[in-house]
Amino acid sequence: MNLTKLFGLIILISFASCKKKVETANANNAPQGPLAVEGFVAKMESLENIISITGNILPYEEVVLLPEIQGRIIRINFEEGRTVQKGQLLVKLNDAELQAGMSKAKVNLELANVDNRRKSELLKIKAIPQEEYDLSQTEVLRVEADIALLKAQIDKTEIRAPFSGIIGLRDVSLGSFVQPGQAIATLSQTQPMKIEFSVPEKYSSIIKPNSTLQFTVEGLRDTFNAKTYAVDSEINVNSRTFKIRATAANPAGKLKKGAFANVNFMIDKVENAIMVPTQALVPEIRGQKVLKLKGGKVNFELVETGIRTAEKVQIISGVNEGDTIVTSGLLQLREGMEAVLKAKE
């Protein structure tokens, strides 16, 4: 065999080998049937549009107890951190001089009344002029006014609870000399409690007084219920939010002033909403789309979305109840491709 024939034989063998490899590769890449995917059948659900925001726990009422006059504290009638009742005497200032003045004024009033009665009898028999009787009557009124003034000053030496609540730590001691406006202690009404939180301005026309909400507090497992009672009339120009206050019962005293609250507020409730899993949405230039599986083939459908939850999104248009929505293999699928649902395990 000459070299030319040998060379031709080698080329023929090589060509046959390459052809076989190509045929094998094409066979391996050939479609193996419809792609198995996971899907979700769209159905009507009850949907609650809930916003989650943070807030603070506040006392329903709170006041810093301050003396109106100066004086020395001679009695403290409360224990720090304990409950006190409305009208209870909490602190007493020294009123010895005022009490002495009151005793003197009462004696003067008695003398003035005696003098006025005597002159009234004399006036009846015209033994004195009318002017003298009028002066005695004026003296009675003057002394009565002095007594009223002393009584008001004595009342200011007694600091009483304006409402029932828990009194905090005191800032004074027995025997302290206090000035007007000096803080003595803080009294807080803790039943019920307030919850204050801020809401985005887009909800300003939705949230009204007497709306219900739920909240939790750091460190407690309980879920508390509350009802709004006041909505701020102004929107904060910096944060674009407005404040809301609600009240919550606190019979066990679990809610503490200044605690951090996680508030869940239901803005709206939709009874018949079509919901699909969030992973079923595919973003594109014109918006968002889903992949419908119908008759064993995949169809793309543009959709309009609404309320989102942690796992699902509301479909306003583009999906009907009963449609099968593909939730897996979205990047592998093309319009018109065949696909089948995976069997549930």
C-alpha cells in the first residue's frame, strides 16, 4: 500500500469517528420531554393589610408633684414605687405660722360678729347711725376674707394625689426646705396605659379614632389589644408621618412606662383576594409577570400587584381563580415550552 492510500484511509477513519461523537452529543442534548416544575393554584383568600410600626408605652396621665409655696417638709406619707389613691396626702409642709394666724383670725371673727350683733340692736332703737353699723358689718366681711386667704395658704402646704396611680422615686427628704416649683416625685396613672406611634402620611385618611390594633412588648410573650383615641391633626414635615395615641388595659401591671412596643395595625381587609407566592413574580421592563401553566404549556402574563405579605402578594389583574402559576424553574422556561407539575411528595 502506497503512502497516498494510507493517508486517505486515516482521514476516512478520523471523519467517521468525529461523526459518531457529534451524533452522540446531539442525542444527549435532545429534549427529554416536558420540564418538571412546581406550581401553585390561585384561589380567593381573606387578606388583611397590616402595617408594622414601633411605638412607646406611656402612662395614661402623669404629673410631677411640685410645691406652690416654700417651706420645710414635716411629713412624707408615701412609699416610693407604691400605689396611692386620689386625694391622698403625700407631703405636708410646715404650717405652724399659718395655723397661728388662722387661730387669731377666728378670734377676730368672733369679736367682729359680737360687735356687729350689738350694733344691729342699737340701730333698731336708733341709738347709733347707719354708718357705724355698716362699718361693723364690713369688719366681719374683712375678717372672713382673711380666714379664706389663710385657708388657701394652708391648703398649699398639703400636696395631695390628683389621681390614683403609682408614685415614683422621691427627690426630697424629710426636713428638706423646698422652693416653689421644686420637684418632689412623679405620679403616673398606669391603668390604662397609652401607646404612642407614628404612621406614614399616606394612611392619614384611613386611620380614625376607635380603630383597634395589637402590639407586643420586648421581654413579654403576651399580645395586647388597644384602641386609638386621638389622631394628630398635623403631619411632621421632616418624617412625613403623623402621631396616633391608643389606650390599652393594664390590669396586671405588665406594661411599663417607656417600654418599646411593636404595633401591628390593620389598615384594610379584603375578603376575596387572589394571592400568589412572591417567588412566582418575574420582573421585566414593563412591570412584573407570572408564568401560567395551561394545557401543558407555559404562557407569560403581565400582572398588576397589590398588597404584599411576608410570603405572598395580591394579584389585582392578570390572574384568575383556578389558574396554575409556576413557582420554580422560571429562568429555564420560555413562552410555549412544555412543562408538567412535579408530583407532591
